[in-house]
Amino acid sequence: MRNPITRRQVLRAGAAASASLLIGPATMARTYSANEKIRFALIGIGGMGGKGVDVASGEQIIAAADVDVNHAAGSIKKIKDRFADAKLYSDYRKLFDEQKQLDAVWVATPDHHHFPATVRALDAGLAVYCEKPLCHDIFEARKLRELAKAKQVATQMGNQGHSGEHVRLLCEWIWQGSLGDVTEAHIRPPFNQMDFGSRTAGEPIPVPAGFDWDLWQGPVRAREFRSGIHPATWRGWLDYGTGLLGDWFCHNADGAVWALKLYEADTCEVECEGDEPSETNWPHGVRVSWKFPQRGNMVPCIMRWSSGTYNDKPMPPTVDPDRVASVAEHPSAYFGTKGTAVSGWWMNGTRLFPESFMQEVGKPKAVLPRVKGGHEADFLNAIRTGGRSSADFDYSARLTEIMLVGNIASRVREKLNYDFRAGKFTNSDKGNALLKREPRPGWEFGYT
């Protein structure tokens, strides 16, 4: 049986202990019998949201929300065929107002809705799976990490490679000294992603039937509907997406951030070169460089991101140029004083380079626990056991924050110094002005 303590009792008990709705008491973990289903709400069920529908269909879907009945038509049919009583919404704010018998929420909206949906779920004491990147702005990343810690609920970001075997091999090789001191990591997106996401402001066009454009805009400033926004191409817009960096960093830079313990850094320096952003769209061809100081026994290092026109060029080496050129086709590479490692998309296919070096070193000693069943199963298991998932918000918010620091550098075009402890730049008012957006009226929840 479930824990007989109700959510209402938990909230009432905490009311005197905290005046802040957005922190409140820690949530008391529910317990589940062997065959008991997790009660899900799904926010965004078109596109990537279809995976959430598939996962939650193995549990119980109570409600779902989407602003485009045509784009989500397939998912709507799947839900109604199996869960006839599930309630469908266009506005997820209303869903959260009405649905109180939930255990978990799956968020698969465009980036600019990740925070408004996720913060409402966390505030209600619900477990949350949110697609990557975790959010759109640095303030949001820090707030979600703080709130998830306070609520003590299961969380997971959708960077699936983090639950895989190969990112663990990379960590273990590096931590066990197989590469020596790793001084540089190079990251890039796929070559075929050059045109992914709109690069222009498009043209005014009629709003498609069945699509609630005002709700889709949500917390950002209202504008007329234009080509190159919906579906999917919103990733290239400053207001809605986080560009190529936001789309791929949380996948392909995951190994660098985890294995090199970049998330433990108190500060970093960051700068960007390449295309300039427009008034509406992210730059496409850029090279972003983060310089991290020593972290425990990890030596200072540089992480470089290259995309667009820089994607097919060897990155500027502080290591042997031949090694850089030889591994340039890999999405990520790690250069140490003893050797080199490379990884494929989503951190797959990690190996040492060249092959003779890998045969000489051999397989590392396993020190990290392995995930059984995959990334989504890991999240469900964390809910049922009260444990932690592999990419919970404590880690994934830090991973996202590092990416967002780079995105701000791509807009400001100054060498920036960022303080992870304070959550701000120490040398740039322009950078600090981009830490947090002001939401439209009606969308203030979580921002104030």
C-alpha cells in the first residue's frame, strides 16, 4: 500500500515551518507495493514527448498537456486507447491546479517551458523527468537544483548516455590515471546538425489550426507567429531554444563534465569566437572555450566546443597537433599527458586512442555502479525505491549551468569570469543581465 500520509497533510504540516511556497517541507517518499503503478502526468506529448508516453504507458497516465492537438495526435490516441479516463489539457498550469493524485511528471516541451513546468511539479512534491537541456537560463538551473534538493524527490534529465556503460569507462580510465593529467577536452555536435534549428527570424504566417500559439509562447514575450519556429526549429531562437550548444552539450560534453569533475569547479573563464547572434537567433558557427582551475587532484584544464563552420576543423591544440587531427571526427576527445580517449554520440563507443594504447592499458577497474534497464528505467526505479537516479538534478543542473555559461559568452563576446558559488559573472554586467528572464504576466510562478 501507499504511504497513508496524503500530500495535503504534508503541505499542511510544513506550512508553519516555511513561509516560502517554493521550498516548503521536504516531501515524504511514498512507498509502492510490487504491482502498484506510478501515476504520471505528461507535459508535452508530441515529438520527443512520445517517449514519455511510451514509458508512462507501462505505469498509469492520469493526465497530459499539449498545445498542438495535430502534432500530438498520435500520442493522444495512444493515451486514450489505454487510459480512457486520462484528462487532456492545453494549459499545464490548469493541470497542476486540478490534478492532486500524481506521483511523477514527464516534461518534454521546448526549452523555454522546461522550468515553468518542472518547478510546478517539484513544488507539488512530484518526481520529475525533464528532457535536456534542463532549462533555458542560469537562474532556472540553480532554482531547480535547490528545489529538488529541498523536496527530496526522484529527478532525471534526458541525457540518456549518462546511464550507459561507456561514460563510466571514461570516468574510470581518467580517475585511475590511465591518461595521465587530462589538460584538454574537445566537444562538437554531429556534422549533419549544421542546419538544425532556425537561423533567421522567418516570415509572418498564419497560426496552424489546432495550435495555441499564445500558450506555446508561455513565459516569453509575445510576438506574431512566424516560419521557422514550430515544430522543432524553435531550437535556433534565442527566446525558445538554446541553440546547437544547448541541444548537444548535455549529451557529448557529459563525459568531460563528469570524468574531469568540472561540476566541482568554483569558477571558470569562458570566451567565444565565430558567428554573432542576431536579435532573434543563436549563432551557429562558434568556438566556445571554458578554462577551469584545479579541482581536487584534477589539474587545470580547457574544454572546447566547436560547431557550424568550426565543426570540421581541428580545434586549437595545447597538445600534440597530430593527436588532435587524428581524433577530430569523434564527438568528444580527451587529451592527457599519457594518452588520449575518444567517445561517440551520447557518450557511446568510448575507447582509448590509438588501439595499441587501449590494448596496453586494458579495461579499467569498475568503481561506478552500473545502471540496469536504461535511463528511463533508472528514473522509475528511483521513484519506487526512494533512491537517486544517474542524472538527477543535483548533477544535471550543474551540467546545464556550464553549458548556459557558454551560451551567454556566445552572446556577450567578452572574456567572462563566472563564479559558480554565487551564480554570476564577476566582470560583466552584460553577462549578468542574461542570467534570468522576466516572465510574461501569468507566468511568474517560480521566477519570483
